[in-house]
Amino acid sequence: MRQFTAVVNPTAGGATSAAALLGVARLLREAGAGLETEYSHSLDHARELARRAGERDRIVLAVGGDGMAGGIGGALSGTGAVLGLVPAGRGNDFARALGLPTDPAEIARVLLDGEPRAVDTIEVTSAVHDRTVVLGSVYAGVDALANHHANSARLLRGTASYYAGALRAVAGWRAPRYRVTVDGEEHAFTGYTVVAANSGYYGFNRLIAPAAEVDDGLLEVVMIHDAPRRLFFALMNELGTGAHVHRPQVRVVRGREVRIEADRAIPYGADGEVDAAVPVTARVLPGALRVLSEP
């Protein structure tokens, strides 16, 4: 029978994460599986707990949102350890890209009976991060600023916090001049953002890169050029369906390595965590992580 170690951060959406784990844990134990729970006090600590559990051949459960999934998945990337996801965040974008359920009984079924699926991860390097690995996407621009505002919101949650953060970010945005190098080919433009996407979803169920596949060994690079604010908000509304990619202000290319630079220090984020500024390089690591998926 499978042996699991759940990693939970009680300070980041802790009540929601604990509640999500409670129902799944009961079902796992009733099925005879072994389960231990580790509580982290930071994302770095969560990564360390995940590595230790993986070294003991335990299936590591990331309990939380995309920050926890990306941090723990990144820690296990390239190790051969198996990741299981218990979605309990505001976005759960990587779990959505994998087609994973959110109902506790269905989550438990995937964890008990699912097979490990090899998926790609993203190696991120910058002046701040010598090397870190994430799962979903790296994005530099107004969306990173919006996500920072959303993460800082105290009164709003979920999609409402993201839209409020986006309004605040766009209102004061001054479009930088980007230089984006994809597999050696340079793209220069003035605009709103650049997204190097492994997963199609980001920013609380926004379909930023409809053609992205988590196991094709490539990143979808979405570049949104400068446009009037009114048009940009219309484009934002189209992120729900992915229709924005048909706009002339949006360009999408594919590649294995992406270098994002700008004429000023604009913020970038990765899997919901925003704490640095460009330049940043994102490189795909094909098939580097094993994740339990639908049986």
C-alpha cells in the first residue's frame, strides 16, 4: 500500500489547506494507506521537508495552492520522487492543467489508484534566484504586479482579489521596452507582459496559453504588446477562454529557453510567488517530475 507524506504550510491559507487534507486523509487511511503530515513554516522549509520525504520513497503530497505545488514540485524535480496534489488554493492552476479533481473522494481515488505521469518543469535563474524550479509559468510585467497586489489583499479573496490587483496594477502601468530571447531568437517590443508557460493556466483560472502542454518539452511564450487600457481590459476578459491569442496585440512563440529583459526593473513571478525583478531566464526541464494523475 502506498505511503504518503503531506506537506502543509499552516501560515499560508492554513485553515483551507487543513480542511482539504482532512477529508482526503480519512479516505486514504480507510483504504489502508500510510499517511504522515509535516507542517512547514515557509516555502523553503516545505521544499526541504518534501526532499526528505522523497528520499524515503514516500509519495509527497503538496497541500495548498500553486505556490505550494510549485515549490514542492520544484524541489522534487529531477529526483525521481512522486508528487501528489491536494488542491486547496485560490487558483490551483497546475492541478487544473492536469485535469485533476477537487472533490475529496476523487482526489483520494487519484492518489490511491493513479499512475505517475512524467511532466515538464521550469528552471528559473536570475540575480536573486541562482536556480529554482517551478511547475506552471514564469511571467514578467503587469500580471506579476497584479499578483503581488492580490497576494497582499486582506479583504478580498480568489478571483476578486486578482481583478482588484489587476486594476491597481494597470492604472499605474508604464509600458517597458522588452527584449525577449527565445532559443536564440530576439523579440523586442513595448508592452504589458511576457509569460513563459508550461501550464496553460495562471492567475486564478486564466487560460493565458491555450496551446501549452505540460509534457511536450516546450514553453509557450505569450507576449502582450502595448495597447490602450480599455483594449487591455477587454483582452483580460478573454483570458477566461483563451480568445486573447487571436488579438493582433498578442504574439505567441514556442521554445525551450526564454530570457526576459526590460529597460527597467519590472517584477517577475513564478507559480504565484513574486519577489524579484528581471532579467530572468526560464528553461524547460522535459519530463523531470512524476505526478500522480487520473488512473
